[in-house]
Amino acid sequence: MREEEISNLCKKGDNAARKELYECYGPRLLAICIRYIGERTAAEDVLHDGFIKIFNSFDKFTYRGEGSLKAWTDRVIVNTSLEYLRKTKKIRDNRTDMSIADKYEEPPQEQIRLVPKNIILEYISELPDGYRAVFNLYTFENKSHREIARMLGINEKSSSSQLSRAKSLLAKKINTYLDAVKNE
């Protein structure tokens, strides 16, 4: 089924279309949940909650061409993930770890490309909750620090600081990985 057909049938409450949507989009949306939540079991619960919201909100969705359903479901899942993080109080304005340096040596892009995607995603999932949320919103959702601050209920300087510290932690892990590969 094409995206437009799936969306039209889901709007009508068609269970076969809902199943198709879940099967087609579920793995990618679960990956988004894991990227934000960092822990698979909780991410699966968030995915379930997100799909309930998706199925119950089709009356608000307007098909705008190929990719619009994907973008809308991604947005619902990101928002559901952030809601979970706020509800479980995993994101706080004062969670910035001052022991992590703001300055770091970022590996060159051509070397970063040598690190398998699953390793980078694992490193992202290991970030502290607040850092991970800010990093994901800034890097993958292209949100500004003002938007991130509003979405997470933190101030802009916290968003900027948490992003810098997230990048520092990731750079250290990537550099360690690259050194290990080089020494094999």
C-alpha cells in the first residue's frame, strides 16, 4: 500500500491499514524511541503509546504528498518520547555535569564515517537523558536551542551546554573507538 492509501484507510479506522502502518513504520519509529529513551523496554512502551496517539489522531492529519505521513508519525513519536522523559523527570534543567569539558577534539568527518552506524547509535543511547534529548533534537530534528528549551522546559543556556557536553562525550567515545581500530 502507498502512503496516501494507508493514511486514508487509517482515517476510516481500517485495522488492516493500521497493521500495515505499524509493520512498515514500527521498526524506524522504535529506533527513534530508543534514540531518545536510551533503553529498549521503555522505548517499546513509548512506541506503543505513540501508535495509540497516531491511530487516535488521524482526524488531525492531512496528507500533503509522499513523505508527509512518515514526517507526521516521526513527529508524534518524538513528542511522545519527550513527554515520557518529562513525565519520568529524566530531563531537568540542573542535570548538566560540570566535570565534562565543553571543549573537545572532534574527530575528522572522514574518520567518523569509518565508525559503523550502530556503534554511533549505541554511543548516543549511552548519553545521559538530558544530553541525549538535546543532542537528538538539535542534530536530527534541526531544532534551535530556543525551541529545545521550550520543548524540554529548560533554559536556552542549558540546552547549549548540554549539547556541547553531549558532543564532548561522543567525540571521546568515537576517538577511543578509532584508536582501538587503528591499533588492531
